[in-house]
Amino acid sequence: MDPRLIEMLVCPLCKGPLTLLRGDELALACRADRLAFPIRDGIPLMLENEAKPWDPEAASAPVPLAPAE
């Protein structure tokens, strides 16, 4: 996913920032709501019913976003 797009997206529930997660599948995570929204075929599914619980303390470290040029 384009890092510039990720920087523009916010959590659909609290409007907070999202973090890109890599693992078994790509996801965008909201630390405040402790939810991870999956990315399928390069498209983030930003629906509450698609989100999975996410524990930022137990999860692997988030992948930092590359700075936009």
C-alpha cells in the first residue's frame, strides 16, 4: 500500500491514526480502539464488522511508514 494513502486514512470509529501491521496478513491498526482492519487485495476494509481485536502490547512491533516524498 502507498504510505501516503495510509497517512490520510483514519480509524472509522474514533478518527484516530492508524498503524500498518505486517504479519500473516496486512492490516491497519487503531491503538485507541485496539482493532485491526484487514487489507485484502490492496484494499483496506474499514468496516467495524471486518475488524479484529488487536493487542498492541502483545502484537509484534508495527512496521514504520516510509516518509512521504
